[in-house]
Amino acid sequence: MINAVIKINLLECKAIQIRLKGDFFFNDTQRRLFGSWNIYIQEGKIFIENEEEIIIASDKALLVPVDKDTCVFFFNENSIEPNQHFLTNLYKGNLTVVATNSGLRIENEIDVELLIVGILSKRFPLNKQLEFLKTQAYLLRNYFLKYKRAIENSGLVNDLGILKSDSIGCDKEYSLASYYQGIPLEINSLIIDAVDQTRGAMVVYNDLFALLPQTFCCGGMTNEEFVCDDRKYIYTKGIYDAEDMLSVDLSQYKDFEHWVYHPHDVYCSTWDPEILQELGCEDEQHSQPFRWNKVIEGDSLSAALNKMPEVNIGMLDDLIVQKRATSGAVMELCITGSKGEVVLDADQLNVFIQSIHLQSGSFMVEKSKGNKNGKLKFTFNGTGMGRLAGMCQIGAMNMAANGATAVEILQHYFPGVYIEKQY
């Protein structure tokens, strides 16, 4: 039986005010606390104070709800700094205050099902597609319980077992712990349904409870990828994002060029403002996820490249794609400049793509000169948004809107997966 409880580091501070709604046991005693309390550190000890008394703890104070379903705690707004606005939500589970060298660390130990509700409420508060929300619940449960086991069995984080987003990896899509901002006072009822209907169930892929990737929009073809999981490499194959699973090879220039300018009718080729709203991405950055275009001056590209370690090409002369994956993603990019030539490998390419803010690594590039000043400029025409591997969120939304179940969606993007109940 899996112990489905996760400990999250909420914040570090000098002092905080909390409000306990319902009774909470204090430390390992039967003493009950409720109401509003000021918590601060003084001479290395934790002080918990209200208008009537002061309780002094050594280096740790634990508050455990008497009834885990009805007892909640809040952080009082007048003690919250502007960048901690998320603390206005309610929290369930255990509250732990730890004295540190710099002040206090506030931790929340919470059931993983509530944690999923909190994250989905933050990420997709307006989403109307139950089956899409269920796919997210499955993938989140895999994610957190896998990392819980990793934390317990390895040295990923400190010995207190605090799950921190920065220990999960630098990739934005994997820093999911940072999305936990408590439980909103008003919750989309479909989120509750999605978590309840998938409770305790995990996705099995290649006989493992795998950490499976997602991307915002795959552009019609997902990248093949090897995911390191339990010291084994799991292969997630490239998927043509449509009902008819065509075999598509976009590694050659002419094939990729046709793919960019004459796209197929795939699951993620159709989107509208409502889908973007339901995915929580209404900003201009996400307005053209399927096909995109960006023009960058050569001087700006030169500056970005010359900031990279082991890349010193002087003034940029040309960018030439030397190798693509079958999905069309660039695997090797040759850079020529006034000081020589360099070929960017996969890691360097990722750094370069992020530094110039391209939507994805699947693009073609054309060089031209400005009419007035004669300066070089480069036009990038690309497909998709994000890492392009795994489940395409826009594609999954359209599949759900057209009647596909959560399991059917997962099996489309990860052929061979199945669901297994764990608790």
C-alpha cells in the first residue's frame, strides 16, 4: 500500500500569522489549538502566541488536524508579503514550522489527492473537459508519488523529505510542485470529479509507473524521447497527432518545409480562444501555438550565441540545420560567423532556443538582408509550443471535446499504457 502523503515546503519567513479553523493537536500531545496565532523565531526557538498565551517550542512545531476533512488553516493577509499572495487560500493537512538559521520554514503535509485538486485548481480553474482533467490527475499522481519514493530512497533533497520544485529539475514542465498554492475557496466541480474518479490510480508504461512528459502544442507530431526513470530509459515514440496513425518522417528539409507551410488536419491544428482560456493560457505568447513565425536580427542572435560557453563565433553569418529528428525537431544546428564555425549539440541548442525565446525546437530558418540598413535578419518558421514530447494538451482537449475518454487520450500519446489502482 502506497503512503499517499506529500510534504511541501510552502515558504521561508521571519514571522507569520495563521488562523486555525477547527482544532489542531500541538506536537505529540493532546493539547488542542484553534483560532489566530502569531508565530516567530527568537533566540533559535519557535514562539507561538495569541492574546492569551505564549507557547514555546524548540526547533520544530507540528500542528495536526483533529479532523482532517473539516479542519483547515489560513495565513492572515496582513502578514503576507506581496509576492506571497497565494497564501490567501485555505490549506488542509499537517502544518509544520521548523526553525532554520535564517528564520522559519513553513511546511504542509497533505494527501496527494488534495494536492492534485490544489494544482489543477491553479492550472485549469475554468476547464470544462472532464476527461482532459482526468488525464492531468493521472499524470500528476504518477509524478508526485514517483518523486516521493525517490525522496525516500535517495539524496534528491534534504533529510526532512521536503519536495521542492528546484530539486525536480530546471525544465519548467517538471516544476509542478511550484503550482501548489493551497485549495481555493471556490473550486471547479469538474476538478473534484476528475480527482475522485481517478483516485489512487496510476499510469503504467513499459511496466513502470513512469514520469510521462507533456507539451502545450505538439504541432501535429510529437518528439520521440528517452526518459530516464528508475535508472531505466523509457522510450516515448513520436506520435502523429490524429486518429489515423500515419508514419511521418520529417527529417528531410523538403518534407519538413511542406509540413510547416501545408499542415495536416490533426488534433491540435484546431483551437480557439475558449480552449486557450480553459488551458489557462490566454496571453499573447500562447496565441499561435500550432504554427509560428519570428524574425530576429543577426546582431541579437550574435549576442545570444557569444554569451554561451564554448561558443565564440563573432558576428553571425549563417544558421544551417544539419540534422532533424523524424518529428522535425532540430538536433544539430551549424553556426558560422566571423571567428569560425560551431555545431550546437542538443544541450547547447536548448540553451540557444530559450535565450532567443523560440516557441519550440522544431523550426526552419531563412536568412535575408534588411532593405534599408542591409543588416542580416533571420526568419524562424516553426511548429508547436513546448518540448513537443509526450501528451499534447491542445490535442488532448480536442480529443476530450469529441468524446474520447482519459484512458483513450493517454493511450493515443503513449501506446501501450494502462491504468492500475494502487490505493
